[in-house]
Amino acid sequence: MQAERERKELSGIRKLAKDRAKKASLHNKKLRDCRVHFGDIKNERNLESTLFITEGDSASVALRNHVMSIHKLFSA
């Protein structure tokens, strides 16, 4: 009886540890999310979505600044 209870407790602890490890591995602070998602059919601008893949922090920042300057140009 006690062995079964201990086994269930250990199983629960393993599951919790596995779930936490999975959540931690999915988070990457360098990833940025866009404002408009391609699959969001409720948003009329969903076909205007673009994906940019950059290598390195400086390339990412330069691209973000460039995209923001273009956005400001067309918003004015």
C-alpha cells in the first residue's frame, strides 16, 4: 500500500518536472512575435504577414528598425 502511494507520488513529480522542462525549452527570449498572424482569418491584414529569419542580434535589430521606418512612412 505504501509502496504504491510512493510510486504514484514519484510519478507525479516526474510528470511535473517533465512539463516544466518542456515549457522552459519552448521559451526563447530572442524570438519576436508579429502583430498580424497569417493564420488569423479574423484579421483582414492576415495576408500581409511576413516572416524574417535573421542570424545574430545586430541583424535582428537592424531589420526591426528598417521595418518600423517603412511602417511609419506608409502610416503618415
